[in-house]
Amino acid sequence: MRDYQEEARLDALRQLKLLDTPPAESFDRITRMASQIFGLPVAAVSLTDHDRQWFKSRVGIEHWSIPRDKAPCAQVAETVEPLVINDFLADPVYADSLLARNGTRFYAGAPLITTGGYGLGSLCVLGAEPREATPAELQALADLAAMVMAQIELQHAFGRIDPVSGLPTRTQFRDDLIDLARDFSGDERFAVVVDLARDDQIGKMARVLGGSRVDEMVREAAVAISAALEPTRSVYHVASTQFAFLSPSGVEQVSYMDSLRSGFDQLRASSSSRFVTSLAIGVRRFVLGETSADDVLRGAISAAQDARMTDGGVDLYSAMRDKTHRRQFGLLNDLGVALEAPGQLRLVFQPRIELQTGRCVGAEALLRWRHPTLGDISPAEFIPLVEQTSLARSVTQWVLEAGLDQLAAWTGAGTPITISINISASNLAEADLVERIQFGLLKRRLRPEQLEVEVTESAIMEEPDQASAMLRQLAENGTCVAIDDFGTGQSSLAYLQRLPAQVVKIDQAFVRNLTRTQGPDVVLVETMIGLGHKLGYEVVAEGIETVEAAEILTNAGCEEGQGFLFGRAMDVVQFDAWLADGLHGRKKDAHAA
């Protein structure tokens, strides 16, 4: 019966995940109070393990643990009763104990008792001289012990232990790292984050197998990672499928990274989910006390995301890459503000020319952003970020509204041109996109054929059936549909033939270096123009910079073109002046544009 009770007590202790965790100020405050009340130099929160007394908090003690044998705190844990030893040398049980041999003469301990009645250890005070404890002192010690237990149970109840993995949470990681930095400031460590799977993989697993299968994978990983580390090392469950731990002190970077790779190769190989998930490990080197706990974890998580792009699946934190990620995140936040703040966003327009006549027949509307502190942000930087977020809808709507406003102004002034507006792959998933475009045209009394919607070939191929249905609706309503960046995507000719588009735009990569020499560039462009015509499309070439390239394209039958030869992207005032001066009827050298 006694063995059973002891096993149950040890199990209760281990469930609380307190052993071998860093010291915590919340416990140290109580320990200092106990020392002050008794006027003694030594006090501790002592937890009774199977063969040792381990100190979660200590005052006046250099070491972290002592053997359990003949340690009075063990008696307190076993009996869950207070214990006072007025003089060790006069006590038949403890006269020859380790504490007595090291000069301890007085001991008082109050039990730390769980709600289930198990004794974890004691809050104790020790002195080098024999003495007695007053009733008031013993009551204060009992009250402080109750405060220790309240703190333990509070941490366990409020987000300190994950219910699925049974491991300490992100909150505990943060607090433990803060406490570790206080005690070992200046030490260099590595924070390691193990990310079990990408979000889309977790989503698919939950969708097909249910959430319980994801929980099973998490528990399996928790056991495997904990088993791979030394018993004194803590593993933390810091996100739904992410675990973290710290390296020992004094490890060398190259050897530690190598050991992580070899160790986690085994973890991957043994995972029951290895065929449907991709495990990644991020590592961040830091100095205790110099980097905040939150930033340490953030950097290691960032490294784990970067690790998915490496062969070994293990990557070291890079401050340069992190700076890029933070800038991208900042830009997305700031762009949301820019959509509602006047003056930051604007449209510029690049003319589209009928190659045979040199007449301007349209303009492509392009978004520009002048950040209030960073200045002009390149579309090549912020547009790809927008297309991966919910901002894609708002940004496209802003461009649509501003573009149609300008088209209405040109129409009212008697300027007979069309406007082209780009939409992204995510826009094609918006069920009301066609209705919003129609409403925008009707509100301004514009004809559908005055608007051209451009969508890239690669965007169409992300969800080809959905994109085809959306583009068919636009075409049936009279809006022109153009396939942008023609030739750079992955679509098959059979699929392109079925797309409800009227125009293909040859990407500038095929056009920029065209010369009269009958090289492979000319042959390729002529083939693409011929293919476009055979599929029933009108062909527009982008990136025309020289008269020579324009002539080659015209002779090959390309109907329209745009590029620096005819005009750069201009704001409305510049574009109107360009039209008024008749520059669209002359082919100029690109450097004079």
C-alpha cells in the first residue's frame, strides 16, 4: 500500500511539470518572506523526488538538490504533517544526516499538499543554531506553504500545462526563460522550435481524419521529443503543432546543429504522420538577458518556417531574413491603413498602342504606394504579399473604383480609350466579383467593353475550373478578358483553348531583347503570336523598348503593344498631357521616354 501511495505521489508531482524547471520570482518572493519571518539565512521550496530533494526556490543554498535519504523534507512530504527539529544533534533520526554533518542544527518545514491530498515536499527554513519555533512562526510558515501551493495550482490551471500534450505552454516557456536570464545572465544558449507540419497539412489531416488524429500526432511528438532530450531538460508546447526547448549551456554551434539534424531525422522516420506532414526545426542563438523571451521564441519560430525551404529541414535564425519578414508584415499592416488614408495610394497608367497605326487604344491601370515614412514602395514588393492575404479583395476593389472613376472622366471628356485592371488568383475565389464589376460600370454609366480584366496564366491554373467559370461570366457580360504573362505559366494548350478570353499578353521577358537577327527569341515570339491567333486571341506584347522590337512584332502580326518605347506608366496629369501632345503616335527611343 505504501509503495502504491508513493507512486501516486510521485505521479502527482510529475504531472505538475515542476521538477528541473528554472527558478521563478513568484516562488522566490515567498521563500524570502519565510527566511525573514524566522530571521534565518536558509529557506527553500523543496520538492521530494524519488531519490532527491530538488529546490524550486532557494535562499542561502548554492546547490539545486540533496539526496532524499534522511532529508527532513521527505518526511514532511510522506506524512503531509509539519515537522520541527529544534536540534539536529539531539534528534536520533537526523543526527547523522547530511544536513547535520554540514552544520545545520534547526529545521522547520510545512507540507506542500495538492488538492488530491498528496505531499509534494515542503516550504522549509534552516538555521545553524538550535532554537524553537513559536506558534506564530509555524502558522506563518503554514500560510506561506499554502501560498506556494496556490501558485503551483494557479500556474497549472491557467494556461501553464497544455491539456493535449501534458507539456508546459508558451506562457511557462516565457516565464522560465525570464527566470533563467536572471540567474545566468550572459550565458549563450540555443532556442529550438520543432514545427510538426504546415498549417495546410494540419487542416487536411483534421478534415480527412478528424481533430483527434491531430491530437494523437501531437502527443506522439511530445513523447518522442521529451525522450530524445536529457531528463533534466524541459520541452514546451508553444503552439498547436510546435514544441520548443533550450540547449544546454556551452554547446558549440556546428556540432549542435549536426546533432539536431541527426536526432530529428530519426524523429521524422518514426513519425506515424511522416508521409502527410513535413517536420521543420528552427534554431536561434541568443544570450540570456540580452534578448526578450518573446523575441527569442519568435525568432526560432521564424527559423522553423525558413527551414521548410532547406533540404535538411533544419535552419539557423537569420537576422537579415527576419528583417525582411518583419518589413513584409509591417507593410501589410500599413497597407490596410493606406486604403483608408487619403494620398498614399494612387493609380498610374501605361498606354497601350495599336502597332499598325501608333494610336493609343487603352491604358493599363497600375497601383502605386507612397508610404508616409518609407517613401515609394515597389509594387513588386507589396503586390505579391497582398495576393496571399485578405487584403487582396480590398486592394482590388480600390483599384477598380479608382480606375473606373478615371475611365468615366476620360469618357466624359471624349477620350475613347479602354482601361485594363489586374486581378489576382484570390480575387477569382470571390463569389461577388462579377457583380461588383458590373455595379461599378453601371454606377458610372460605362459600357462593359470599356473595361478589360487581366489575370495571369499561373493564377488561372491555381483553380482552373473556378477561374474559368468566373471569366466566362465576365465575358458573357461584355467585359474583355486578357491572359497576362502569356507563356510563363503551366497551362496546357488544350486548357487555354477553352478559356473565355479575348486577349493574350506576351510577357516582357520574351520581348525585351528582340532584334532583327533571326535568333531563338524572334522565332519564339513569332510562334507565340501565331499560336495566340490560332487559338482565337488578339495578341498584345509587353515590354517594347526599341523601334526594332516594335517592327518585328508588327510584322509578325501582333496587334497591340506597350512599353517604354511608347510611354512609361504616368499619373493622370502626365497621361493627359501625353495624349494631348500626340506622343502616342510617334515611336520614340526608350531613353527619351
